Amino acid sequence: MTTWSPADIVGPDGEDWRVPAAELEARQRRLGAMLAEAGLPGALIQHPVDLYYYAGGRQDGSLFVPAKGAGGSEEAGGDGPVAFVRRSLKRAVWEAGGDDSPHVVTAFPRLSTLAQTLGEMGVTASPGLQFGEAPGSFTARFASALASLGEAGDVTATVHRQREIKSAWELEQMETGAAVQFRMFEAVQAIGGEGVSELDMVAAAEAVSRSEGFGGSVQMRRYPLQCDRGVIVAGRAGGIPSFFDSAVGGTGPHPLGGMGSGFTRVKRGEPVLVDLVHAHRGYMVDATRMFAVGGLNEVWQTRLDDMMLVKEEVVDVLDQGLNCSDAWQAGLALATELGYADHLMGAAPDQSRFLGHSIGLQLDESPVVAAGFDRPLPVGGTMAIEPKVVYGEGTVGTEDTWVRDEDGMRPLTADGGLPWLMEWDA
């Protein structure tokens, strides 16, 4: 039997969908510098999303990245970053760029000899672990195995801070995803209408997304790591809360999938909120638009118009480079002034306390437009801004994904390209 070949792994029309080796090298070098600034001797990257970010793929293994100048680094005479891979070693080499890989790729040693292996590479202190993101039992095993090198620090915050700022290549992926997402909304408009179920509309959007390469899962940072990336809620279903920390709950199809779309059908005059996520090569964009059969009545339209005002307030604060907590306070104050204190981002008591979340390889990245985030969205940061109001009869709101660049806040998703309210014929 002939073994598999990297030539068997292709994107659409034979495209190479790997992360460019130069991109991986830049990320690893930046992480090394940030680790040194944080006083950490190195990092052992093990979370699947971060393995993709730094090593180009999510094979079963760990990527050692030394701090700049620390033991194991090129500056100290070492090999620099090294990926230890259990499975699949051959695929990991290809995903890292093959001969152009910026890091060494080798077989994973026995866990009991990992500390010795690192010591032979010149490492003199235990690399930090992702205690804030990987399961406790998992990190505990590695901390114990590395104990002869000292106590392992926590590199979670350092990794998260680096990933907040998107490169030009990352923004290209998100912009491509936004074009696909635009077509997902068009698919909902084409199939939807009176009597159509939420799940049937989600299926139409999913078909577009899948055909363009969506990998099938939405990566989350916060436990329990579960999210329905196609949330379409019609009428009263939009007023039903769920376990998920978001404005919109929804019935879901059954209690284990108790959020998002279910079997509720569209009725004339009721608001239908369509909140869609698409991921292109792992990079997500998030947007929301409203739909209705025959339009919305004056009350619902006013609520939607007011949420657009709140959105503009939040964007304006972030555009000035002020703190995300300031944007939260400004948005909350305006929503309260407009009469939505008990309905903003959920109906009391089931309200979420944010108006925007950073987004990239994970849906819930940092910083967040919420209390406590006393720092600005950095230049290069990407954020979904999503003020919504929820009532027993349904929900309305807005959402687009934005990037803060050198000129201020710029929408990555449809913004004015899609109407905030899209109508189906009565």
C-alpha cells in the first residue's frame, strides 16, 4: 500500500491553505521576546488553537518556544523552537512548512524523559504551561514531569496578549470570511419566510459556509467551550435564555443542545434575529442582521434603531483609543437613558454584561467591552460589537466585526453592505 502524500492535502482548486512559514516564524520570535519581557524562560504550547497559531497545525504534541536569550534559544546557542509530536509527525512537518519550517519537528519523547530532553537542548528552567486554558489534570502531569527544571509558570496571559493583535495575513483571512458570511445572509433571505423553521434557515447558511471550507467547529476559550455558530431565533424563541453567556439564548433543538435555533417557525411581523459566524482557515467573523415578514412594527423598529445608536456610541469610544471599560459604560449609559436597562443583552435577570468581544481563532478573545477591561482595543485588534435587547416577545440587535487600525475603527463584515433589517414578502 502506498503511503499518503502531502500532495493529497489541498484547499479549493489545489490551493495551499497552510499558514505561511514566515508568519509562523514571526509569531514565534514575538512570543520569545514577550516571554523574556514577562520574566518567563520559555513556553510549552499545548492548546490545539495555539499549536495552529504557532506551529501551523493542531497535531498531538507540544511546541517548546524559548524566551529570547534563555536556555534553548538561538541566542544562547540552542535550536530555538522545537515541536515534539506524537501524531502525526509527518503531517506536522508538512503543516509547519516542510523544509521552510521555522522550528525543529521531532518525535515526542517519553514524558518521563521530557525534562532530560529539554536539558540536553540547553534548557535550564522549566518552560511555562497554559494553566489558564488547558485542563488541570493535563497541565498537572506536565508540571510534575518538568519539576526537575523548577516550577512551571503560567504563559496563558502572554499568549492571549500576543494573539490580540492581528497581522496583515490574519486580517486577510477574516476579510475573506466576511465575504462568505455575506453570502450566508443572502442564503437566509432566499429561503426564509413565513412558516420556515429556524433550523431550515440555519441549514441554508451552513451549506454556504461548509462549501467554502468551514471546519465544523467554533473554537471557544471559556469553559464549557460550546457554542452554536448559527443562531437564528424567531419571535418568542428569541426571548428564551440559555446557559450561554450571550444576549440571545434560543430554544435549541433539545436540552443538551439548549441554545440557538430550534423548531420555531417564522410568523408575520415578528422579529427574526440572524446571528452568523463563519471561520475561514480558522479565523472567525461574527455579524447579526434582523429579518421579518412584511417588516417590523413601530415598537420593534424603534428598538432596532436605538441599538444602532448604542453601537455607534461603543464604536466611537473605541475609535478614540479609550478603554474598553469606558466603551461599556458609555453604551450602558445610553441604553439606560433610552429605557433598556432591564433588557440590554438579555432580559433581567438573565443579562450578559458586555457589548462586544474580541474575535479571531476563538470567538471569545480579549479584550471585551465590559467592566474591568481598563485598556483600549489595541491597534490590530478585532472585535465583534453587538448591542441587543431582549423581551419575552423576541429580540432585536446589531452586530459587525471591526478592526482598529492606524486610522481608527473599520468594519470587516458587511456593515452598510447589508441592510440592518431584511424583509421577506408577506
